[in-house]
Amino acid sequence: MPLEPNAIRPLFPALAQEVAGQPAIFFDGPGGTQVPQMVIDAIGAYLARDNANTHGAFLTSQRTDATIAAAHAAMADLLGCAPDEVFFGQNMTSLTFALSRAIGRELQPGDEIVVTRLDHDANVAPWRVLSERGVVIREVDIDPEDCTLDMADMATKIGARTKLVAVGYASNAVGTINDVRQVVSWAHQVGAIVFVDAVHYAPHGPIDVKALDCDFLACSVYKFFGPHVGVMYGKREHLQSLQPYKVRPASDTVPERWMTGTQNHEGLAGVVAAVNYLASLGQPAPDRRTALVTALERIAHYERSLAVQLIEGLLAIPGLTFYGIREPERFAWRTPTVSFRLANLSPRIVAEKLAERGIFVWDGNYYALSLSERLGVEKLGGMVRVGLVHYNTADEVERFLTVLRELTTI
């Protein structure tokens, strides 16, 4: 069954907004998507009737405990793991810093960590700080022609002293999907663990952490139609053996030992609703996991058609420099997120001109600092980023391209 965006759009209240008499176009998805009404309702319902702290003898506390358990079960279905292999926190960045500190306890001077120039800095900086302990940081280069990882360089960087490899599932700046399974295979051959940043990939395709065999994987519910909640998957043996930083009275069971302080309980109610929204796009199905996989496969198919339209249109614009994979036959290795520059206008001016027409895009480096520096655009204001998700339409893409063509004549 194909995805029907015109049936989906009314579920998202934000999409009804107008700017200067025109419907707003939300091409800002990589920084955070809009949310369906059912997520808004779930958050409000929790605050209206269930708001309490955990493990109390009274009704609202018991409801909160049930909300937390439901969030673990929902994310386990989304990622293909067990509920106790998932834990939550403020955001992916905070969770990664906390995990890096725990892993750092196990490392010795001269141990090596591999990072990449393609990643968001949330999957670089938390590992770089371990150089304070004498850990050696090795950085994998990219091919600037299509903004893909240099896999030959990756193979040489992973060696006998490698203890951890940090890699993105997909680039939040240029959309490249990495060959994570190959990276995991190389890392495990030398006994290293693998941390995968799946924040950008999660809204665009199904994830199966067991098939990937990664050791840790992080994502953010805010990027797939939910509230501001960070999520981390970890293999149970790692969650049990590593020592997290936590207060003394906190539980030492998995996964509670990794969830420091009081959680964002209303956010976790929204997590359940966001996962259930995605599952609704994969019906009919015998269970939620199957529905989620089906939904995300449908989303990927639909978004690929939008990516073809968007990228073909961008490549036809004179004076536009495009970054990333551009050949349709390779689009299985990219998300519908693109970055570009115009010869006559800075990225900020382009974003402002588009915003005046009600088209929301990002400019700058989007925290993919190493990539922006490698491409030589960091001191030039970075790039313009357009990120599509499944509530976007072909008509919106065409309107955007029309406005962009007008800007090239300024």
C-alpha cells in the first residue's frame, strides 16, 4: 500500500499554518519534525491525570510506572530489541556524553577510538574528550565528491588498538547512509565496540539493531514526530558490565541504572504515541514491530520519489553547488536531506529569503562541523539544508524549486 501524504497531513496541526498568505512548508525536519495530534494529546493526558514521580504506592505514581514501561516497550519494537536494552535521557548528545564517560573508565592511554568527518559533533565531541585520558582519536576521511565515507580509510583506521568506532547511520547534513554493517564487522574483528548515531536515519527507514549487531545506537524522538526525548539502545551485557555515573540510592538494575534523575514522564507518554503513530502507517499487521517495519519501508519508498524530484530540480539551477549523492540509482544510500550553496547569496540570506515566502530550511553547519570544515564552507557560512519527511509533498517541492530559481536572479 502506498503512503498517502494528503491523508496524513491533517493529523499534524502545525502544517495548517500560513506565512504571508501561503501555506508554510516545513523542510526543517532534520532539526526536528512536527508532531501529530495524538502525540500532543498523549502528553496533555499524562499531565492532566497521571503526573507523579515513580515507584509510589498511590495511583498516579503507578500510572507513571506504567507509562515508563510502555515507552521502553514501544522503543524496543521500533529498534528491534528487548525493552530493558533501551534507556532514555534529555537528548542524544547528553546520553552520549554520559556513556562516553562510563566507557572511558575502561580505557587506557594509547587505546584508540575511531570517529568520522561525516558525523554530527554529538558523535565526535563525546569521544574526543577521552583524549584527556590518553586515548588516541583517529578520524576517518570522506570523499568530497559525493560526501560518502572513505571506507578504505576506515579499514586502515580500525586496528589492534581500536576500542570503539563511532559512526553515523546517516549524515544529518547531506543525507548519506553509511554501510554500518561493514563497519561493525571490521570493528568486531578486532574486539572493538560500535556506537551508531541513528538520530537522522530514524524517521526515514526501519532499524534492526540485532541485525546490525551494533553495541550501542542512539536516536532522538524529536526527529521522528515526537517530543524532546533522547533514546539509547545498548546490548544488555554492556549495560550490565559498564559502570554509569549515578546517585547512590538509584537502582542498579538494567536499564534503570543508566537513567539518571527523574525522567521526562510526559515526554515518555509522547514517545509511546509517536511510535504508535508510525505503526498506524504500517497497518494491517499482526504486531507493532511488523507494522513499524512496514510503515518505515513505505516512508522510504515515498521519500525517495520526493528526493528524485528535489535533487533533479536543484541540479538544473545555474550557480548551485550540490553536496552529496546525486545519482538516482544510488538513492538507497541517502535520505531525502540535501545541502547546497548558491553562487550569488550566502546560506543565511537564502534561508531568510525562503522564510519570507513561508519555506523553512536550515543554514550553517547543523553541528556537522567536521564535514563543513572538510568541504571548505565553514568560514563561508556553511550550506543551505533542505530536509524532507513523509508529510511533505511533491507540490511543496515544486514551489520551493520555483522560489529558489527566482533567488538566483537577485
